[in-house]
Amino acid sequence: MSCCSGATSEALEFSSLLAVLAGFASTDAGSQAVRAIEPATDRGEVERRRVRYAEIAHDVEQNGVLVPSLDGLLDLRDHLDGDGRGLGGPELLDLAAAIEVSEEVLERLENFEATPRCAAEVETLRLMEAGAEEAAAPGQQGGGCAGLASRLRRMLDRRGEVRDDATPRLRTLVRDARRTQASVEASLQVYVREHANALADDSTPMRGGRLSVLLPSGSRGRLAGLVRGRSASGRSFYFEPSEVVEGNDELERIASDRDIERTRILAELVAQVQVLVPAIVARLDFLAAVDATQAAARFAGDVDAVLATVALDDPAGRAPVLELRGARHPLLDPRLADRRESALGAAGNRGVVVPLDLKLDDHRTLVLTGPNAGGKTVALKTVGLLCLMNQAGLPVPAARESRLPILDHVVAVVGDEQSVLDEQSTFSARLLRLREVWRRAGPSTLVLLDEVGAGTNPEEGAALGIALLEGLVERGSLGILTTHLTQLAAAALESQAASCAAMGFDPENGLPTYRLVVGPPGGSQALALARRLGLPPAWLERAEHFLGSEHQKLRRVLERNERLRERLLEREAELARLSAETEAARARYETGQESLRAARRRLEQALGREVDALRRANRRRLDEALAELSSTPRGPGKRAFARAASSLHGELDRDLSAAADRASLAAGDVDAPPHREPEEPPRPDEQRPLTLGARVRHGSLGWLGELVELRGDQATVLVRGKRVRTPSADLAAVAGGERPAPGRVRVQRSQADPVEAELLLIGQQVEPALESLDAYLDRALAAGRERVRVVHGHGSGRLRRAVREHLRSHPGVAGFDPAPPSAGGDGATEVVLR
């Protein structure tokens, strides 16, 4: 059942839209299916249409055209409705083409994973064919529709004629006919040579299936034979000599048998079609429906249309909202101008279309005011037409954020509905339509009324309009009412469930902006429109005089409102632009961060592979050296070899230390700025001795660490928490880097140096941060603090995990927890000290 009457459909130009949409179809049946589309009211039916559209549109987008151009489906459908009795050879050939196309379509849509809804329909068609095959006589079975198409191709030539080799008997008859005709022609050639003087020419035409010669009209009766007719000019006769009468009889008999066999074959093919008529009709109907849906997908591609989100009832029981974002009327879209000209005879608008943004939620009825020719009626029609498209399962030319409800009724009263034959005036016809509005009003009804209160005196028109507005509000109807009546706009402003809006107008240049703005009502600007249309200035000046001062004041107020509206819209546009730029920048930042993280992971993996390779290579060298050493007898040579092995061990330590240092740097936090430890300027003139606890630098690799062990010419250095062995000759002490030698530690609380309650570690790498944390905890414990907070930030989480793992094993920490949300949440840790 349709959700709207014929009058509403006509007022919203739904049939005109379908005519344009039909131009996207590939077949005549698909075009007819588009024109027959009606908006549904059943939610299940609407959902089925939407799912079919989504599946077919996705398939077309991924794999290209689904239904190719194909003519003659409607004629085939008519023949099949008559049980196929009128099918001839050409029609059978067209049927074969239609079945082949439908088979390709079925094969593409029978994938239950990609197109489940369509696949279920395909399965139904296959079952129907199988049932028809089982019910058919044994001689009429053969592979369903696809098998039938194959037989038709095999039996018929390109013209739809039965092929000469369609059956063995027909092949034999055709061969015998050719041989007999050749024999008769040979006899006639001899006859022509012998009687050349008596004949009109030397041709041997076929007349009524019999070969003959042409005899001049004056020579009739001179030769033995039969006259078979007069030529078109009347100057000669078709003459069959007695010498070829017997041969022509044989040729005529064979030709008759051949034609009978061809007729029998054609009848047999038609009989096979009749067995499958229900299945074939179902195929053609499915093909037309798919083509209609493909047409909708092509339309969507041309005008950027999408399936609107279906607005559902609110859990609190409120009726669903109606929201359009970036909506355009398809019959105004310049991209469809050529198709409108082809379908409707007029191209219409070729200029830019201003998109419509509108929302009906708690304020379910909108009173729309504004200038004449300012876009009120177009806005109203756009909302109504897109709602009908949505209920028809069609994509709508609007943004994806648009939400449209499933409506039980759409009632639109637009334009002059005067009927001379029904003796109805413009106003009486409108009142009858308003009676329909009153009867249909409800939470699932959309009411669209153009120029409410027009056609009678303003006071009575306003009273009728306000009463209707209150009735719509009481019943919870969705509605848009356009008007020039100030009283009706004021009533909407005072209502809790209605709102007022105006179509924009630029008072600077006297032109409408075609933008809908919710707020105070707008002026009609009738005189501005009259000037724009070139009406006589003297007439308009006199009209201005009759308006009076009060109207002039009102017009100035409305103009100020319009200017404010325009400035607000400009600011909104600027804010939207800035928001979009910010979002784009954020997306670029996140992409960059992800790229850095991916690069870090790749570098860590590469360095890990390098360390493993170094370890294997040096281990192999060590094993070889030790094996050689073990086979060497005691003496000076063995001691030298031992020194070489020790040197090789030092090289292993240096290589592994360098690789580990690079891996440690690569594993830093991407979100934090790189941390560089303070460096002491080198002093080439001063060579400091190496002492335990001293700060040292590796001469070739450049890393810094703390010397923790000296054993002969080998040193052990603590580098970022890792113990690295290296020859002591490669190390140099850094000035100011000594640490006190281990001994008894005396802790004394300082009264002059208070410890802050919070330690900030954001931006540091793990090892330096942990060193800072240890020093801070020592100071806090010495100062007698019971609770402190460590701020490490969110970042990648590596620093947070390291801090908490360190706190877990620290002897001075009694416990810790993430900070509350108001104090930084998981980006900080609150620590309880012992």
C-alpha cells in the first residue's frame, strides 16, 4: 500500500522523478519497473528494498554493469502471458538472449556471503525451474532455462530461421533438395541452349517452388510444356518445359517435406518454452527488478545520493525525527539536466543548487516564511520527495548523516487544485485537501502545506492556519507549513512543539540566498521581487506609498534580522571550515604518529636481526679460536693465542654494545621528544684516570655510562641499565662525572630544601626517567613525605609500565594507584611511601 495519494504524488512530482530515473535503466522492462515504483508503508517491505539496493549497488560498484542493454523484454513478456503460442523464430532468439543475460545476473547474485537477500531470490528461481523440469514430459526435459537457451541457439540462425542442420532428417532433406535442384537446373540449361531463339532470355527463375524459363508472349503454344504464370511486365510467361516437369515434382515434394520438418522443430521448441513459462516469466520479472535497482544505483552515482538512515522511535516513546543534511531536489540538480530534457522535455535548472539542512525533532512542525521566489516551496517539495524516495527504497541526494522515518502517510497540498469540471474554486479545492490533512494527522504522518491561509482574506486565512497548526501539534504530526501570514509565524514561535524558520534574503543586493535559517520569520519581499522582474518603477513607488510607516518600520526590522542571519551563517561556515581543518590536521598527525611507530617497529626488528647475526658470527669465530687453542701445545704460542682470543672477545662485546645501544635508541617513546643526556665538553689536554663510579664515554661509539668494574684491561660499564664489557683502553673519563665510592650512607633530613609533591617525567626516555625517579624518592623519603605523585603521561604506555614496575620493587614504596580522573587519570601514579 502506498503512503500517499495520487494528488500528493503529483504535487511532489514523484512521477517526474521516476521518469528521469527510468532513463538510467538498461532494458525496457527495467524502465517500466522504475515507473511502477510506489512508496511503501510496511517497514519490512521498505527494509527489503533497501537491502536489495545495497547489495546490487555494491556489486555494480565492485564488478561493473550487472544488467547490460537489452531490448524487447516487454514484447517477450506479452508473448509469454499468452502461454507462448505466438512465438516465432525471431522471438525465440530474443528469448534465448534474455535467458542468457538473466543467467549471468543470477550467477553474480547467488553468492550468499556477498548478496544474501538476492541469493535467496535466485535460489527460489532455481527451485521453480527444477519443479517445472520434474513436471515436464520426458522428451521436454533438458537443463532448465539455461538448457533451453542453448537449444534455441543451436537450432536457430541469426535471423531466427531453423538451421539446415537442426536435425538429421532436416539435414538429409536439405541435401536432397539441393541435389535435385542442381539436376533440374542442368536440364534447363541444356533446354535453353537448344531453344535459345524461342526464349525471352537465358535465365531459369524459380516460380512457386518450380524452376522454369521465360517465354515471349507471342511464342505461347509453340513449345511442349506448362505455363506457370505471367511476368510483372506482361511481356513474357513463366514456362516449364515438359522435360523438367518430373524433376520439378520431386523438388517440390522434397521442399514440402523440408518445410514440414522445420515447422515441426519450431513447434517442438515452443512446446519446450511453454513448459518453462512460469520460470521464464519469473526470471524476466527478476531481471527487470534488478535493472530498476541498477538504475537507482547509477542515479546515485551521478548525484551523490545515499540510503538515508532510518530514524527509529525513541526509547522514551517519542516519535522518530526527520533530519536532512545537504539535501538537494533531484529535479533541480544540474547534473541531471540532459536526462530531464530527454525524459520530461525540459532541462530545467543548470545552475548551482543550495543544499537544504532541516531537522524536525521535539519541534515537529515548522512554519516556514521568507521572500517570494525565495525557495520555500522548493524546500517543502524537497523534504516530501526525499521522504517518498526513502519509502520506495531509493537513495536520496543528501548527506549520509540524514535520518528519515518510515511514515504511514504523506500529505502534500501544493499549488492550485482548481477544477472547472468539478465546479471547485481554488480555495474550495484546497479546503477539501486540508480535510484530508486533518483526517490523516498523527505521529507517523508528514504534512506539507504550501501557502497556508492563501486564497481568502488574511484574518480568516490566519485563523484557519493557526487552528490547523494547533491540531497538528496536538496529534504529534511532522509538518512544514509555508506562509506569508505573520500571525501564523507568531503562533509557531509561541508553541512548545512548533518552530519558525525563514528562507534567507540578502538586503544588500535584494536577492534571496535560498538558505533555510531557524529563527524569526522573514519578510515576503514582494516589491523586491517585482523590481527584479522589471515591473514599472512608477507603479512600485505608488505601492511603497500605500504600505505606510508601520510596514516600513517592520521591513527595516526584518532587514536587520536578515543581515544578522547572514553574519551568523557566515560565522557558522567559518567555524565549520576551521573544524574541518582541525580534524584534517589531527588525522595527519595521527597518520604521522602511526608511521613513526611502524618505522620504529621495523627498525627494532632490523636491529634485532643485526644483533642476532653478530652474535652468531662472533660465536662461530670464538668457537673456532677455542678449538684451535685447545689443539695447541703449551708454550709461548698458546699464550699468544689466548691473548688473541681475549681480543676477539672484546670485539664481540663492542659490536654487541653498539647494536644494543642503537636498539635502545630505536625503542624510545615515539610520542615523546628525544632526550639527550648532558655532555661534558672534551678536554684533549687532560687524560683523567679511570675510577670505579666514574662517568665514562666510549671513544668510537660515543655512548656514556658508569664504570662499575675494572679487571685487567677489561672494563664493565653500566649503560642505560645494561652491563657492557669493553676494553678499558676504549674508555675515557668524563670531567665531573665521579660518584662517591661505596661506603656507609648517612641520611640527614634537610630543613632548607623542601621536596615537591609531584615529579614530572613527561618527555623523558625510560632509563633517565627511572634514575630521576630514584633520586626523587630518596629525597621524598628523607623529607618524610607520605604520599607523592609521579606524572609520566599516556604516550605509548612504555614509560608508565616501566615506572610502575620500578615502584613495585622499590623498598621505600608501600603501594601505588593510578591518579583519579580529575588529577590526570592513567597519565599519573599516586605513590604511598613507607
